[in-house]
Amino acid sequence: MEIIYFVVVGLLALIAGGFVGAVLRKRIVESKFESLESYSKKILEEAHKEAKNVKKEAALQAKDMLYQMKVEVEKESQEKREQILALETRILHKEENLDRKLEQIEKREGKLVEKERALDQSEKELKRKDAEAERIVAEQRKQLETLAGISMEEAKQMLISSMEEEAKHDGAKIIRKIEIEAKAEADRKAQDILALAVKRYAGDYVAEKTVSVVALPNEEMKGRIIGREGRNIRAIEAATGIDLIIDDTPEAVILSGFNPVRREVAKISLERLINDGRIHPARIEEIVAKVDKEIEASIKEAGEQAAFDVGVHGIHGDLIKLIGRLKYRSSYAQNVLQHSREVSFLCGVMASELGINIKQAKRAGLLHDIGKAVDHEVEGPHSLIGADLAKRYGESAQVIHAIAAHHEEIPPESILAVLVQAADTLSGARPGARQETLESYVKRLEGLEKIANTFKGVNKSYAIQAGREIRIMVEGKIVDDDQSYTLCKDIAKKIEKELTYPGQIKVTVIRETRAVEFAK
């Protein structure tokens, strides 16, 4: 009971305490609210005071800014008014200047009108005077034509002819001077290059001939070669393709055929048959077949050796065989393979001096006469035949052109082509390198003199030095010194165009003036 009592008393105490606390808190809050309300009123009053002060300050600042702006606007307005006044002053000055210029222009226009009138009158006067002058000139011209006995056109033509002759004469002098200077320099350089090339190619040269005569030990061998009813000679001709001529020539048989290789096969075969003594169709075929294989091997070996000697590599195998076939080909008694070697070497030496491709120059020089290996089988110039062969076997365009142009069947268009031409001429023109028949020699001499005699002013001409020089005597009254120089060039060009010859031909024009008087 006592516990319950204490519990109840405790509860009542708590309730009473809570109530008292609530009352106290209420009073505290009410007192704080009253203090806050008074504080807020105070703040509001202060805020109103500050707002009034700010408003006053703002009004003062605005008035000050308005005043400053007004002052600036008035200042700018004053400046603009001053500028406008200055512009108006300048415009007035310009208007005054324009007025003065207009007055001057009007005065000048008046003067120009007066001058134009004066010019019109002068022009009319000049036209009248021109007409009068033309009339007088026509009359004077008629009088001159009557006195001179020739018309104006004839006189004009005579004057033109005289001036033309004088111009040609002066032109010949200038050409002569320029060409002498250029030729002196060119000759010097060319001589240096050619001399170096010839000096470096110091090999001996032997002019070979294609031998087509087989010597016999006795006259009885002719009968054995012919055989019973001619069967042996027919077998030899059938196997080799070469004709055998057995005539009254003592102890000799002549071989006739265009193909030099076949002729060589026939020659060697016949010599072996003669040495062996057994001459009959079966033995003939056996020997010819054996010699044919040996010649083919020899041809290939000769071609390879020639390419090796000049340092040219990578040539097609068929071209190598064609080069080897040149061993049995001759031109003016000059062996063509030896000639090709020589041209190749000379091309290489001159190419090194000129700074162009040495290997290409040697290649073109070695192949330049390759067409002669088959020219007895194919129609056409050997240079064009050789160019076709080189093209077929993959040679370069420069080498093909040099081969085709080395005898000017087509015009040379490269340094290489001219180089091959020069080397070919140099090789063929060496003393003893070539020989020619008496008939062609005589024809060339006659042709040289005939060409020289066709020119005006030529009195006599003489071909000398075995046709390597022609000397021409001209009339001194018809051809002067400068014209003789031009005449010499014209004759040389015509010889180059119309004649075929090895090496070069020197043309010399001789002009002589004689004065004769008798002392009495």
C-alpha cells in the first residue's frame, strides 16, 4: 500500500511539475514575443530613415549626372558646329575654284575651236599642195623615163637586183666569217676527240678478201671433182648451195655464191675432200654436214668473242650468231666483223670524251652492220635490215635508231646516231682499210668532175688523190673570193647528196686573177 501511495504521489508531482513548466514556458515565450515586436518596430523605423537618406543621395547623384551629360552634349554640339562651319568654308573655296576653272576651260574651248578651223584650212591647203606635188612628180618621172629610155618598173627591178646581189655578197662574207670561226673551234675539238680515238685504237689492220678459189694439186683432180657423168659436182652444189666453176684456170676451182657462209663451207669441204682423196656423193654429204656444224660453232664463238672483246653483254643469242657470220662477209675487201669491232671501240672512246653512255655507244657500234649478215637474203638497205633485226631481238630504241641512221636512210636524231656515223666513216677511211674495183673508181672520178662542171663560173675541174679530192678552177670575173667560198660549200653538198664513196672528199675551189701588160 505504501508503494502504491508513493507511486501515486510521484505521479501527481510529475503532473503538477509539467503544468507549472508549461505555464512558465508560455510566459517566457510571451515575453520574448513582446521584445521581438518592439525590436522589429525599431528596425523598421531605422530602415525608413535609411531609405529616405538613400533616396535623397540618389536624387542628388541623378541631378549631378544630368548636369554632366548636359555639359558634354553642349561641348560636342559646339565642336560639330565648328566643323560644319569649317566644311562650309572649304566648300565655298572649292566652288570659287571651280568657277574659275570653268571660265578657263571655256576660254580654252574657244581657242581650240579657232585652232581647229585653222587646221582645217591648213589640211585643205596641204591636200592641194600634195596633189600639185604628185602632178609635178608624175611629170618629172615621165621626163626622166624619156631621158633614161627605161620605165620606172624596169629601174625598180634593176635596183632590186643590184641590192639583192649586194645583200648576197655581204651575206656570203658574214657566213664565211661565222663559219670559219665556228669551224675552227669545232675542228679543233673534233680533231682532239678523233685523234684520241685513233691513238687509243692502235691495233693492226689487215684487209681481208673473200677467197672463192680452191687450189688443186694437179689437173687430174678436176675430173675426180666432176665425177662420173658429173655426179660429184652436182652432189657438192646440192649439199652446199654454191656453184662450182671448173674452167681452163690451171690447178684451180672457182666457187660462186652470194652467201659467204655457204661459200666458206663449200671451200673447206672441197679442200678436205681433195686432201682425203675419197670423193663420192656419200662422202661429200658427210664432209659438208661435218663442216657445216664446225662453221656454225665457229660463227657462234666468233660472235661471243667479238662481244667479249668490246665489253658488250646481254646480246640475244641469235644476234650473237649474226655477228659471228660477219666474219665471212667483206665490204670493199674490208672484213665486216673486224670493221664492227673497230667501230664499237671508236664509239666507246668518243662517247667517253662526249660524256654519253659508253656501253650503249659500243653496243650500237658493234651492231651497226648486222644487216650485212643477211642482206643477201633480204631485200633493202643493210642499215634498215639491221634495225629491224635489232628491234626483233629487243634492243633499245636509241640503238635501233643509230643502226638505221648510220648511212642516212633516215635522218639522225641523236648524238649516238651521229657518233656511229663518224666511227663508221673513220674506220672505212683509214689508209688500206678498203679497196674498190677499177670500174667503180673510174665512175666516181667521172661523177665528181661532172657535178663540179654543172655550176656557173666553173672553168675546169680535176679529181685527184684517187678520188679523195677535187680541185675546181673558176673564172675570176664571174666568181669573186666570197662567192668561191659559197660555191665550194654548194659543190660539197651536191657530192654528198648524189655520190656514194668511202671516207671523205676534199673540195678545193681555186680562183686566179691575172693582169697582163706588154712593155714596148
